[in-house]
Amino acid sequence: MNVGAPKGFRLHIGLFGRRNVGKSSLLNALTHQDVSIVSAIAGTTTDPVEKPMELLPLGPVLFIDTAGIDDVGALGEMRVARTRQVFDRTDVGVIIAHPDGGWGPFEEELLSEFSRREIPTIVVFNKVDLGEPPVPLVSRLRASKVPTVRTVAVRGEGLIDLREALIRSAPEDFINAPSILGDLVPAGELALLVVPIDLEAPKGRLILPQVNAIRDVLDNDAYCMVVKERELRDALDRLNRPPAIVVTDSQAFLKVAGDTPSDVLMTSFSILFARYRGDLLEFVRGALAIDALKPGDRVLVAEACSHHPIGEDIGRVKIPRWLRQYVGGKLEFTHVQGHDFPDDVSPYRLVVHCAACMWNRREMLSRLLRCRRAGVPITNYGVAIAYSLGIFERALAPFPSALEALREARRMAPH
Ligand SMILES: Nc1nc2c(ncn2[C@@H]2O[C@H](COP(=O)(O)OP(=O)(O)OP(=O)(O)O)[C@@H](O)[C@H]2O)c(=O)[nH]1
Ligand code: SF4
Ligand SMILES: [Mg+2]
């Protein structure tokens, strides 16, 4: 999964601080691997250690663990020089400090260096099992918009807070990097878009996900053909070579799946948006969690804005009805809109979210983390609908890593 993105596309996250503060322990805790050697001896890490990984729900990142910035002696100075070189390739700088008396000139220097370079910075007070950071320091950092996180790396505590801070600090162009559709249609090839024009469709216009998808295809020097579901078969017959992909509104999923030859990729706008605005892998796992629902469980249905222009009843009627049928009993649904998403989602067994087409990705990723923190699976409308219709594998075929995650999850929990 983490081999896909070239190094240049990865968010480079540099871990800096004095010796022995737990930089390597933090990296190992984040990656669940022994990437960097940890020991009680100061000066254990001598050269920058790089670890590429898929940091959910942020995406492809490269962690760079460094030697202590306070190293001494001739060798130590060389190590510090190598650590300083890492500044040049750091997109987000994480300063790790001991909470109790661990903040001093070294940390201030790192802070001003990052500020001078306009590198977003996070301060992590690690080892909070041994002490607390001084309140005035935390207040001062907050006032200067530097997020602070408390962790116990050796116990894996505080890591979700750190991920959340990383999402908030990551540059806009990284957060909004996922393509809508353009990457699935090579230049010069055709995307066939299926758009139901029925009573529910807004008069005189296409809805935002459709417009965004068309624009993205054009930006990638590919072509678009837009048809209603009734004309799909005829449109396919007219082409002298198959389209690179067929994308449909979820409402017409089954008909479109039937009319599209099985060797042509097919998915829905809502699944495209699961990737573009959220995290497709997380939503796939969330859909599989539907199998674990039991009668009486609470389900949160969230819509990011107050009016869903097509299929107004998807969240209120269709998804609840289908979930009840699937579970074979009553479920307790709570519906929220706009910014009313609860801070604590732990009372729910599942969260089903709209495609969030009106939102920015950062906001959606924060919601994903909130669910993760509470251990509550989350999926989105389109992903849940594809699952409910029994065309999950087909609809995920354009996204190899999602398909792989699906197969992996099925291998782990065979039904
Ligand atoms: N109590 C406690 N100990 C920790 C924590 N995190 C790391 N340690 C311990 O602190 C020591 C140093 O950890 P490292 O991860 O090697 O620290 P480092 O910052 O990479 O150190 P250098 O590579 O020497 O610069 C080890 O003995 C760790 O087990 C923590 O959260 N709490
Ligand atoms: S943000 Fe959500 S509720 Fe609003 S139109 Fe988009 S998908 Fe529908
Ligand atoms: Mg180290």
C-alpha cells in the first residue's frame, strides 16, 4: 500500500528534538514497527532514518527520525549538521521535548528556524507519564498557533492527537492532492459519465460532484461523454473503443453495472468522492463493519450540508431501510447536518456520511479521526450503497489499494 506514491508526493514529517526525548520511540509507535533503534543511551540515532508509510487518514507520508539536536563533541557536531540538513526537506516539523524542564534554547531555536522557513510546526511533549509541560509554555505556543500534543510513546498514547495535529498542519496542496477522476482516465481516453435526469435532479444544471469530475477529466487532457442511464448501452455501442471508465450516480448503480461490459471499469461519483474528500480505505472497512451490526445498535447518519440535491431521502429513508433489512431488526438512527457532528461518537456502532461534496477534505479527515479515536467505523453513502447492492468488488476495481484492503479484511474475517 505504501509503495505506490513516489517520494516527492509524500508529506515529509521531520522529528526533531534533543537526545533521549523519545523521537525514535514515537516513530516506532506511529508505524507499529521497530524502524529506529531505541535506547536509554543518549545519542542512539546517529543518522537520519527515513520511513515511508501510509498514515491513515492523511495519506502517503515520509517520517524522518533525526539525531539529537543537542549532540556534542566532534562527531556530535557532524550529526547535528546532518539533522539540520533535514530542515530543507521537511514539510511539517515536529519538535519533541521532555515535558518536565525539557524546553530551552534548543527547542526555541528549532521553533524559530521553522517559523523563518514557514514550515508548519507541532510540539510534542513526550513522556507525560513522567511530568507535565508548564502551562504558561503551552499557552504561549497555542497563542502563536503552534499545536501541542501530549504523548507517551512507549505506551502508544496520544498518537491520534498527533495525527489530528498533522492533518491540521499539513499544507493545503497535500491535503487536497487526491484526484477526483483525472488519474483514472489516461490523456486522450474517454470517461463515460451516467447522470440520471429525473424529477429529483436540480433544474437546468448538474450537481457539484458531476461538474467537478468533468472538469478534472478535461484538466487531464482526456474526454468526457455524459449520458442518462437509458442511453448508456447505445452510447457504448457507438464507441469504436471502450471508455477508460464508466461513472454513475449511485441511484442507477445496478442498471449501469448490468449495461457496462464486465471488462470496463465502473464506479460511482460517491465512491470517487470517498477518495477525494475522505479516505476510501477507511470507508471500505467501515462498510464491512455493517456485518457486525446487531438489532438495537445506534447508527449516526451525517450530512455535511442542509440540502442534498439528489436523492433527498438517501440518508433518511433508503440507507436506514436497507440497514434494517440487512441486520434483520430495529436500529436506532440519529441524523445530523452541517457542523453538528458530535465530538464523542462512541455511543454509535457505525457512522454513515454523505459524500461531503460541499466540504474541504481537512474537515472530513478530522471527522474520520474522531471516529477512529472512538473505535467507531465510518463509511459513506456511495460505499455503503455499493456494498448493499452486492457490487462492491466491481465498484472498487478502479482503486487497487481499496480492493486489496477489502480482500485483506475478508481474509481476516471470513463469513
Ligand atoms: N517513560 C517513558 N519513557 C520513554 C517514552 N518514550 C521513550 N521513552 C524511553 O526514552 C529512552 C529514549 O528513547 P528514544 O526513542 O531512543 O529517544 P530518541 O529521542 O530517539 O534518542 P536519540 O536517538 O538518542 O536522540 C528509551 O529508553 C525509551 O524507552 C515515554 O513516553 N515515557
Ligand atoms: S455536502 Fe453532503 S449533503 Fe451536501 S450536497 Fe454534498 S453530499 Fe449532499
Ligand atoms: Mg533516536
